[in-house]
Amino acid sequence: MNKTLQSYLEDISGEIRKLPLDGEPGELYKPVSYCLENGGKRIRPLMTLLGCELLGGDVKRAMPPALGLELFHNFTLMHDDIMDGAPVRRGKPTIHKKWSINTAILSGDVLFALACRYISKVPDSALRSVLDLFHQTVTEVCEGQQYDMVFETKKDVSVDEYVRMIRLKTAVLPAACLKTGAILAGAREVEQQKLYRFGEYIGLAFQLRDDWLDVYSDSTEFGKQTGGDIISNKKTWLYIQALAMAGAKQKEFLLDAFNRPGSVDDNTGKVEAVKKVYDSLGIGELAQEQMKEYYSKAFGYLDIVCVPDSGKENLRELAKNLFDRKK
Amino acid sequence: MNKTLQSYLEDISGEIRKLPLDGEPGELYKPVSYCLENGGKRIRPLMTLLGCELLGGDVKRAMPPALGLELFHNFTLMHDDIMDGAPVRRGKPTIHKKWSINTAILSGDVLFALACRYISKVPDSALRSVLDLFHQTVTEVCEGQQYDMVFETKKDVSVDEYVRMIRLKTAVLPAACLKTGAILAGAREVEQQKLYRFGEYIGLAFQLRDDWLDVYSDSTEFGKQTGGDIISNKKTWLYIQALAMAGAKQKEFLLDAFNRPGSVDDNTGKVEAVKKVYDSLGIGELAQEQMKEYYSKAFGYLDIVCVPDSGKENLRELAKNLFDRKK
């Protein structure tokens, strides 16, 4: 009988509290504690445990690299928040706002080192595979973040380019988390790869849902103002798809609204006007369809993993939770 | 017959030119190429090769982790230059000046990932030891950089605290480079540790000489203005030692000169006045003595490495070059 998701999440939280973060100098380690205490859904380490569980491994062995992957994820948040100029994360000031940019750089670097240490806490027989996958993933996540920054000033981003970007920035990490679990279970490469693809498509769907929720969620449930991406001129899947389908006049309006600062001085009006264009093109429905396609591909890969179907319940539940989330 | 230092350095340069740095997006990888093409003395990878050579290992096997350690060193330069606000490195604009802070953060991160990849290119039998040492070293280097930043605004730094800082920031990396070579040679732990200590004391002496050269070098040979550390209020070994020995009046002058912006408005005058205090306390000679003590400890460890003395020539020559350097 497998443990419940909730029970695994409690294990993860317990282990995170035990991380050695009281080192000296405090100026270096306190921001790391702050970042990790600040919560997060812990989806990525959960995926590592579930990947290991699914393929019949000893889940305890998967915990240290699962933590390492969560540490790496938090490192990317620390540095990305500097680059994106984000003032708030999970309702609290970001590290570079609370302390300084220098602190966020260096505490991020030491967090990366800690991630590497935990990733390496695996049996010798798995070390090489786990590391190769991790180093490839880190490289790809950096590439994805760079594309994201390039897109901020690039006018003609295609839907394909956008998908490549979110694949690198967002999707390869859950993919790697799942595959790491599979490696630790001693699964064959072909089974590992199925879990990788499952995670990759879940990641793509997750990001698309994020883009969709920003515009179409019930703002009271979503917990933040709808249209935040529109106000901050973020080129989401919805915007890029709309631009690709828009007529000349709509295209001019969208380009103006997202690229000419001050072209719309009333944010509520801007969100409404952009939403109207999206609606007239059916962008919301298209996004939903694309999301479902990604989910369906993801589940296709999970279906063909060569283990009894009963063992797949936890991963199915996790994927369903991600799909049903309101924020 | 061992190769010459020059021949090893040529091997290293050749391998650095072959690194895969033409990836996409170019915005991410071009700054990495720029940083690595910009030279540097390549002392650290040379130490790895020489550590391996000394203990009878196959030097070719030590090349990938040697490159990894050089990549890591360059990563620290990229991020440190942001934190220190340094505009120039090796006579050319720093990454964050030529591009942007965001570029220097992210290209640094991907360079760190590349470093990890090369560090891991070692035989399975050595992988665990090499990684453990590397992760510990990365952590310590971050701690050292943090202490350095803390010291900028801390008035009462003791000589011991300063030495701990430079040990972490500067000395543990050459120590780890040498030990990595020893690990790859399959040397016993006790021999590895002798090389680690050798590198650590060489590193301490190196930093002290750096501090000394800033004040006492012949400025035409040194290639940069003497007294740069004094002008920028950098708390070097000389300053901290002088403060510890100074009388009340000298102490007040030094504290004022280094901590109160604008207390001296003429830089040439400031350098002369501080130098006068150093001279009256004999700080230059004290620094030289301390440096010699570190060198002597370093050579003491090299002397007791259990291999024929004739094999130690390359490491002795390298250490001598570092000691004789004028800049």
C-alpha cells in the first residue's frame, strides 16, 4: 500500500526543516532559510519520491536528491526574482528586496552548492546518471530563463519559440525530478524516459494553465488580481497565439498595448480591451485545448509505464491536483 | 621526464579553446566565451595537473576536472565582479559592465553548471571524492566572499578574522585543485591532505603578496596604480595589522581615512599618508615575514609528500613564480 500524497509532503517538509542552514556567516545562510521557510508546493521533490515509488524503488533513498532538486528550484527563484525585478514571492518580500541584490546572488550561489551536495547523496551505482541528468537540466533551465529575458524585448516571438522557452524554463525540471526517482528505483532507461516525458508534458500544461489563469480565473479565488501578465506586458502563450491569429487592426492594438509604455494609461481598461481581443479570437478556448493536449500526452506516457496500473494512482492524483488548481 | 610548466599551460589553453561555448541562446554563452578568452594565469588547472603528476597519476585524466576548476574560478569572478562593482577585469570591461547585471548573473550560473559537468568527468572510482571536495570548496568560497562583503562595513576586523576570510575566499580553491589531482592519481588520503595544505598556504601567501604589492610594488612594473586598495578603502592585511598596532592618533587617522567618505579628498595624498603610517609601524616588513612563514609552511608540506624529491620540481617552480611575480 503506497503512502498518500499528504504523507509524502509531510515527510518532505520535515526533511527541509532538518537542512543544515544555521551556518556562518549568518548574512549568507539566513536568506537561504527565509527562502525555504517561505513554503512552496514542494511538487518537484514529491515527483521524485513518486517516480521512485512507481517503479518499485526504496523511496527513502530518493529523499536526498528530491531535496536537492527542491533546493535547486529555490535557487532559480532567488536569481530569477533579481532578473525579473520581482518585489514579492509567496506573499513576502523577495531576497533582493529584503536584503540586497548582492545577497540574493551569493546566497543563491551557496544554495546551488547545497543543491549539488544533496543531489549527490545517492548510491554509487546511480550517481553518474543522476548527475548527468541534473547538470543537463541546470543548463537547460538557464537557457530557458535567458530566452524568457530575450523575449521581453523581441517583438516577433512565435508560438513554437514560446513553447521551447517554457519547456526549458519550466518543464524539464519536473521531468528530471520524475526521472531521478526512476533512476533511483533502478528502472530501465526506457521506463525512466517515459516518466521524463510525462513530467515534461505536465510541466508544459502547468505553465499554460498559469498563463490562462492570469486572465480567466475567478480573481477572488485566484488570490491575486487577474490580468497581471497583461498589465506587466508579459508575453504569454495567450498573447503570442493572439498575435499570430489577429487581423491587422487587432495586431496593431496588441503590439502597441504590450510594447509602447504608456499607450494605455488605465490598467483596468487595458486588461478589458486585451481580453476582448482574446475573446473575439477564442484564445481562452485554444489555450484550454492545448493544455488538454499536453495533459493527454502526459497521461499517455504514464499509461505505458510497465508497472501495474494500481501503482499509478498517486501520480494521477498529483497531475489532477495541478490541473484543478485555481491558483 | 615530466613536462614543463609551459607545456602544461599550452595543453590547458588548447583544451579551453575546445570547450563547447557556441550554444544557443548566444546571449547566454557569448559572455562565457568572453570571460574565458580574456585569459588569466590558469594557475588552478595547472595545480590539478601537477598534483596528479607528483603522485604518479595519468595527467590526461586530470585535465577535465582541472578545466572544471578553472571554469568554477571564472564563475566566481563573474559574480564577484558584480558584487564588488568592478568595472574592469584583466584590462577589459567586466561582464556586468559590457552587458548587464542580469547577464552576469545568468551566464555565471550556466558557467557554474558547465564547471560541474567537467568536474564530474573523472573515473567512477574517483567521482565521489572529487565531488565531495568540490562541493565543500564551493560552499567555503561563497562563505569567504560573504565575509569579505561583511568586512566592508565592519570596523573592527581582527587579523585572525581576515586570515579566515582569505583562507575561504582565496586559499581553499588552489588547495582543492591540488588535492583533486592527488585523488585522480589514486594517492592515499594522507598524501592528498599534504598537497591540500601546500595549496592552502600557497594561497594565503599569494593573497598577502597581493595586498603587499598594492602598496609596495614598483608601480610601472605592477601595471596598475599603487595604492588602489587604499584609495578604495579595501581592508587588506596591511590595513588590519596596522590598525591593531597603531597608537591612538594613528588609529583615528586610519579609521577616518578608510571609513569616512571624503575625509581625504586627494587620493595621492591619502596613499602617501597611509603609507607613512604603515612605514612607521613596519607593516611592509611584517607582511613580508608573514608571507615567508606561509611559504615556508607550504614547502614543509610539499617536502614530506612521500615521492622522490626530483618529482617536486614543477610544483616548486610554480610556487617560486607566484612568489617572484611583480603583479
